[in-house]
Amino acid sequence: MSGEVAALLAEGIAQGHHLGGQVCAMRDGREALHLAVGEARPGEPMTAAHLLHWFSAGKPFAAVAFGQLWERGLCHLDDPVARHLPEFAQHGKEAITLRHVLTHTGGFRSRLDLEWSAESWTEHIARVCAAKRERDWSPGRKAGYHIASGWFVLAEVLRRLDGRPYDCYVREEIAEPLGLADTWFTLSAEGYRAYGDRLAPIFTTEGERSHPLEFWLGASGAGALLPGASARGPVRDLARFYAMLLGGGQLDGCRLLLPQTVEALVARQRTGLYDHTFGHEIDWGLGFIIESSRYGVETVPYGYGRHASVRTFGHGGQQSSSGFADPECGLAVAIAVNGMPGERVHQRRFLDLLSALYVDLDLA
């Protein structure tokens, strides 16, 4: 194993930022780099077969799902959410559209975005629908990343339009057709037992002592559907998802979207707006973070490194993961590590790792 990416991952292990990680890069639909480094848990080597948490790096699956519903005529991007979820119109939210949710400009961030509670699905939806529209917020004209609330809304709208729960829809309409055999948003108790030690834990490494995040360790956590945060799998699956998007909605003969739908999803739908959650200007597509280094390559959160082209699109996951596609290079990338060292350290870590990836692939 050689190269700058491997060296930086090893350096992060030595510094205690993570125990291990996986990287997969594909060029023009073919694997160009695939690494598994360090340990999945103390004493157990990380392998390419381990399932890692993607957290918010799984959010773009919802964008693809809505692209499919849009193509089928079941919804339109500028539909008010309340057209499909009438109770959402409470407290001044009747004008918020699906486009606003996908671009994080709806302005209904709530306590659900800050804390997780073991409520039923019905209770989660009721909490989001009961949230007030934020003060001095004109939907579409102000931006603030919705960590969880927006994706509960999208998942419930999808359920009402299609009839299947979000995790089942994504599994049956996206993961299985693409051959993403180990991509899941929830695991049954049987599935949890079957994977066993292949389910790699995620560790908090900020501070002097690291410890695993308890919620994600057991069968109950694995079975909890958080549409914006509970995605997991080997990073090769996530890289294939982005290779499909680079292919105009198809990969290996499997078509999920029309090329024009992909273009709409990854176009700059939100430009130059200051994000009131991240505290930085970031451009957004429909469910995708668009390359935003023009606002400060060294400071923009969850970017794609120093060498990504202006058309690059993707999404990061909380202090741990990133998936993206760079159309100018024909490049699809997924990376995940199992340590959360704090935002400042993580942002520098991934800025350096993703920049090094371009160097290793002779793209910079």
C-alpha cells in the first residue's frame, strides 16, 4: 500500500483521529483505487467488506428517489410539501416546496435537528409538521442546512406517494438494481445478526479518550430509520452510486434516472447564499452539495479538496465520510473513516485526504 492517501490515513491513525477507513475511487465506471486501512475496531483489521456509517453522505439517495417520482409524474419540484403532507402547513409552512427542502432553504429547522429521541415514525413526522417556520425566513431566499427534519419530510412524502417506507423504497429501487448489496438505511434484527462483526462501529475520538457511539452499536440502533443519517455500507457501494450519476443515471446497463433528471439534480439550484447552520457560503443542487471552493477552499465545510472541478457534486457525512462525483475527471469517490475527532480536525483531515486523492490518481 502506497500513495499520499494511504500515508495520510496512517498519519490520522497515529494521531488518534480514527482507527481505520476505506477509500474507493472509480474513473469512467472502473475502479481506480480501493483501500482498506487500519482497524474496524481494536484488534480487528479493516477490510473492504466492512460496513461503515455514511451518516449524511446518504442524503443524496433521497434526491435520486425524488428524481424517480418526478419522472413518473407523481410529484413536481415546486409542489408545496403540504400538497402531499397536509399537516405540514401548520405555523406558516404552507408555501414551503419540495425544492426548498432539497436545497435547505425551507426554514423549519427544529429540535429534531439537534437531538434524537426514540419515538415512533408517526411521532417524528408530527414533530416536524408542528415545527414553526423560522422568524424572518423567506423560503428560497435564506439558507440553513436541515440536519434531520427535511429528510423526515421527504421520506414521509415519498411513503405517501409510493406506499413503501423510505428504507424499503431505497433498497428496492436504488440499491438492489445497482448491485449495492450491502447498502442499508435500516437493518432487521436478523440482518444485524447476519452481518455480525462486519458492522464497524463509529468512535468519538475528540479529547483524550475515544469511545464508540453507543446508539449505533446495537440492533435497536441499526433498526432505527433516520432518513438523513442512518445510511451504511462499504464505500465501494457509495462510489458505484456516484458512478451511476456520472453515467447520466445508469451503470452497467441499469438505468435509474434519465440524463436530464440527473442534470437538474446536480445543477446549482442555490448559489451564493450564506448557510446559517454551517456558517459559510455553500452552493447546493437538489440534495447535493455543489463544489464551493470559490468561497474559500481552506474554509468551506464538507468540500471536495483543492483540486476538484467546478462541476463536482456530492455530500459529506458527519465528521466521517464523503461521496462525490467530478464530471470533468470522470471520477466517482467515496471515503469513510471510523473516528470523529471534532469538526475543525475533521475538515482539515478530509481537505488533505481528498486533495491527495487527486494527486495519487495523477489528476493534479
